[in-house]
Amino acid sequence: MGILILITLLCASGLILFRRNTVPAVRRPSPAPGKLSVIIPARNEERNLPYLLESLQAQSYRPFEIIVVDDFSEDRTRAVAESCGVKVVANTPLPPGWTGKNWAVWNGYAHAAGDVIAFLDADVRLAPDALQWLLAARERAGGVISVVPYHHTEKFYERLALIPNILGIFAFTSPFERTNPKKGLYGSCILTTRADYEKAKGHEGVKSEVLDDLSLGAKFGEAGIPVTNFIGRGLVSFRMYPGGIRSEVQGFGKSAVLSTGLLSLKTILLIAAWLIGLIAAEAAPFALHTPYALPLAAGYLLYTLQIFYFVKYAGRFGKIVPILHLLSTAFFLFVMLYSLYQVVFKRRVAWKGRHIRVGGRQDR
């Protein structure tokens, strides 16, 4: 039974890392902290934009302005945004030293007039009270906040993101990241004041970074501005990769290896411990006729129950993949190898038709 005890201890690493840090509920609406500008960088987002823009227009707290930055889209992104009556900014040619998304966001900020700025990815969807709750959470926490959205999935390949999503929540809720000077933000949903953003030098300060959100969080920290991350369950959600499994692999692959360098050592070690236990437990189907079959099966059940608990906060992944989570683990390992190949051998990562060079060179 020694192997079961070991797997149980490794599984417990997940409970240390995970915190149910959801956005606090607002009991009474507080006075508006100032004009709110929402900035949405969008590259080939004609399918996602309508959901986000409709949810913004249904908010209990209406933003002062909504700015969509059309980042050289090759589809109907601009037309969709204009049909919803929001302000559309055409991105300008990429200057040397900048990556595409950073430049698009910076261009959007240049056109914003708000005292408070919300940066939202185009695949985000908001509950009706989301902005009101997020503004209150930022006022309470101070500094800058970000939200890890609840991941809605519809197709089987999307649900393979189960384990990467859980690991992402570990990274952003880990108690050991609270004192990490490189503590990052989750780029899909960021809320900050104009004053804090300028003090941290904003996206201009991370203009060449592939991991713009994680690096931006570190810049806020360097400027003495608190960084707080929440889980978006019930409030902020997204559907990340409706365009196919290739975009899913590229999306996770561009940051899988690079992001580990910004986490605290304790977080990395505990994530590694949890993964080792998970992989060991998932060996159960291959050990049916060995003395290890029973303890490994018990370990598999233990991890499965824990994963179902985490899924309540991570996203909607159906019932098959959380039970057959070894499929998602295999997907995660493939993504890590793909990411390692891009970073170490190709020295560039691919995303949305662009190749972003690792080490501060501009997109191609």
C-alpha cells in the first residue's frame, strides 16, 4: 500500500495549490470609480466578438466606451464590431521591437479616455453583473486584478484542455505566488486604473514579450502595485479554441514552457508533484495483472474525484474526459513537447498566422 500512500500525498499537492478565489459578490452597488474604458484586441475574431459585445451591452454597469482594435484581421472582425455600434480602431503597422497583441492593446489604450481600463480578449463572455463586481473587487483589492475565465467547451478536442486548464488555475491561485515578484496576470481579463497602468509603463514596458500578461503583472509588481488574480466561475467565461485543435495546440504551446520560468519554485515543485502522481495513477489500466493494479486503481479514483471538484471552477468539460483524464494528460504532454521544440529549437512560437520570435524580436 506504500504506492497508494505516495500517490495520495502527491495528489494532496493540488489541494495546497488550489484556492477558491472567486470574485466577491457585490451586495450593494457602490458609486462608479470613474469612467470605464473597455479595450478589446481582435485578430480574426468575427465568430467570438458578437458574444462579448452583446454581453457588454447587457451589463448592469455600462462602460463609458468600448474600443475594438482590429489587428489586421482577414475576416469580418471590423464589420462585426461596427455593426454593434462600438468604437473601432485600425491597428497601425508593427514597429520594431513590438509583438502583435501588445501593439494592438497599446494602440487601443492610446484612444481610451477612461479613468479605469478593462482589457478583454475577444473570446470572453460576461455575466450581466460582471463589470460591477469586477470594479468592486478592484476597489477592494487595490492595484490591478485579472480573472481566469471559466472555460466553456463544446467539442471533444476542446475538452482535452482539461489538465492544462487545471494547471493554469494552480499557477494563478497558488499561495506561493502571493509573494512572487514576478507574479503574473491572466491576459483574458485585466482591470486597472489609468494611473497604475501608466506607473507600470503598461504594454509598452513589455512590448517585446511573448507572455505579455505574465510579464505585465511583474511590471505592476516592480512599480509597487498589488496584483490580484481571481477565478471567473459564474461571472467571466470564454470559449478558447472553437477554430480547431491546431489553434488549441498553438495557443497552449506558445506559453507552456516559457511560463514556468515566471512561477515561484515552490509552485513549480508542487505542480510537478501533482503531475507525477497523476501520471502514476493513470498507469492503472496498464498494470491490471500486476501487484500494483489495486493501489494504482485507487489512486486513479482519488485523482478523478479531485479533478471533478476542480472542474467546477475550471470549466465545462463534459463527463467523459474528467473520467478518462489520461487523454487530457497525454494532450498536455504533447503540448509541452511541442512548446519545447518551438522555444528551444525554432526560437519562435506560432499564433494566429504570426511567428513571434522568442527573446524580444518582432512578429513576422
